[in-house]
Amino acid sequence: MSAVIQSIARPPQHEVPLTAGALARLFAFDATQAIDLGCFVREVRGVAGRLPEARYALNLCEDRYRFVVALCAAALRGQTTLLPPSRAPAVVAEMLAQHADSYALCDAPGYGDAPVVAATQRCWRLPAALPHLDGEPLRLPDELLVAIGYTSGSTGRPKPNPKTWASLRASTAQNLAALDDLLDHRGVTPLVATVPPQHMYGMEMSVLLPLLGPVAVHAAKPFFPADIARALHDAPQPPLLVTTPVHLRALVESDAQLPVLRGIVSATAPLSRELAQAAEARFGSEVRELFGSTETCVIARRRTAREDAWTPLPGVLLLPQPDGTAVQAAHLAQAVVLADLVEVHADGRFELRGRNADLIEIAGKRASLGDLSRRLLAVPGVRDGAMFQLDPCPRTGVARIAALAVVALGTSEADVLAALRAHIDAVFLPRPLRLVDALPRNETGKLPRAALAAVLQGAG
């Protein structure tokens, strides 16, 4: 009875603007064009009028500008955008199957194809020339479920995390505060991102910042160092680079010449102090690392080249618990418990002490998978690597440790194991250890456990 009364008594939805700033301000750019906010708004209206009726839209657009147009057009129609953890055919098929009233939003040919759904009945392509439509300012209900982001699957099956427009607006205000001294307060700050917009970090930095802040985004998703450098040179003034440790390391080790930068932002995986210092020295720009998750969005920042402790964003409170850390923030409807173990200082800053999900126990001895992987990466000759725990053996019940490593020419499995044996307990030595050409990192540099297991099986 009470549930019925509550649904009847629900207050009317409160609508708020979808965008911020003057319509003449720069919103997006690339090597050939500059798009102002007014043009973007007209294209959003035009696309919204053509979208099919549905409850969910699976946004597979690879052109970043078109992704933002599609996301906002779907929101205007009251549709929730699904942000897939990957574009793997099986993942896309599973998400469409899980959401019966859904369709896939794809780029037009030539803007980055999505062949995995191109032949299906549930693929709607954005036209090559986006339609324009004049009208009233764009507004959304604060209560609208704008998107559902998914965890990467690095510790298991990807999990959905719903995001309302109110929560996204609140978290974006915090992100703008966290980046305030890296932004150009006399105009619009150009931004180039290497992370896909479907990832929550990419969504926060390269979609929401341009929508709600004085930021203009490059339409591309550059991957290789030369592509990143070209995109940065497209900016009309010193840009902000939003990237990951994997891309940052590739840039540092390359001969790419970057323009003057306003700053470098990194997230998605731990950034070492050595890499942060090397990047600051190489490019003459501060490297600011952000800490967050799909569940919480960004919640803290630090200058990794100079400090170990993280500074929580305004309004964020961390409460250590035996099984992780509870996060309270204005953009969260309720506290979210992360698997990260933290030590909170008297001034409110905190340091990470591992992840509850990383803690393993074998033969009564405990270790952290994160620490084991760091020791693997410290072995001379190892260029990339990761340790992970296998499923328990049906006969013994023991879940052993396995490892994949990319090594320099002349380094053998025996060399790696010998070096590890000197630093870790024998029960945690990887059995098996496989040398591979490359690790199965996704677009943000993360290593989904299922992908690691598949490579291990193929290399066996």
C-alpha cells in the first residue's frame, strides 16, 4: 500500500539545462572544423527527432563528438544510454539481450564503424550529415536516468551503475573544482582525450566537462603517440590532455613532439611516481592523477610526481571499513563501499593500502595481487605483466596464482621466476607463468580477468 501511495505522491520532475555557457562558445573541434555550442544544440535536437522509440540506447559511436550528440539526443527522448565495457561482439550481444527494449547507436560509415552490430535489426546509424533543428534551450529532468556505466570486469563480471542527471551534474561540479587551476579562465580550454567516452572516466572528462563547463573537446579518440600529438596540435590554444598511464608511458618513450600543454590528467590505473616525474620533465606540464571508480565517479586528486596522499574533492568523505572504504558525496544517493583499503590522515587526505578484492590467502599466507604484479614489473627484462588468481582446483580446492609477462629479448621464464623467488614467498610464485607478445589491455589500459584467463589458456 505504501509503495502505491509513494508513486502517486511523487513530485513533478524538475528540469534543468543540459548545457552551460554562451551558444557562441567553442564546443568541439578537430583538424578541419570548429563547432560552437549553438551548432551542437541544433544537431542534438535534429537527431533526437529521428531516434527510434525505445527505453535504452547502446551508444557505440567512436567519433567523440557524435557520441555526445547521440547521448544528449537520447536523453531528450527520455532514453537511458548504456555504456558498454567493451565493443566485443559477445558483450554487445549480451547487453542488447539483457535490455529487450533497446537498440544500438552507431556512427555513420567513415566516422568509425561498428561492424559488430551493423547487420542487426537493432542498429540505428547517425546520418553522415547531422540534421539541424531550432527550438527552445535543451533541458532535462534532474531525475532522468541518463546513463548506465559498467565496471571494467577486472575483478569479475562487469556490474551496472545507474547515473541520473542530478548526480552527473553534481560530480561534474566537483571535477571542475578539481581541475580549476588547469583551466583557462579567460576563455574555453581545449581538451584532448585518449580514453573512450563509454568509460566513466572518459564520460566525466570528455563529455560532461564540455557540456557543463568552459571546455571544448577534440572529436577524435587518438591512440598512438603520433595521433595524440596531432590532435593536441589541432587545439587553438594550449590544451589539456586526458589520458591513462598506458598512453602516457607510450608518449614518454616516443619521439612525439607535443605543443605547450595546460596540464595532463591521468586515471584508470595506478600511475607510478617515476612515470609521473618523467612525463612532467619531458613535457613541462603538471601531471594530475584522479582517483575514482564507475560506482563513485572521480572522488580525489593528487600530483603524483610530488605526493603520495590523495586530496578528496569538495564534499567527499571517506570512511574506512574492515572490508574496504565507504564513500559519501553530494552526487551519491547513498554511501558506496569500495574494495580499496585506505588510511585517512588527520587533514582528511588519504593513502591507498591495497584492495580487499586483491587480498589472497594460500596455505595460511596472505598477499596482495597488486603487490605481486608490482614485483613482477620490477623484474629486470619485464616490460609489462600481471598476476591473477585462477579458479580453485576441483580436486584440491586451492586457487593458484598465474602470470602473463611481456619481456625483452633474451629474458626467459626461468629468469623471471628466479628473480621473483628472491622477493616473494614460494606459495605465491606464478604457476603457470607465460611469456606473451602483449597483454590483453582494453581501451583504458585495464586487464579484465576473463581476458587474462583467455590469453593464458591460448598460450598454454
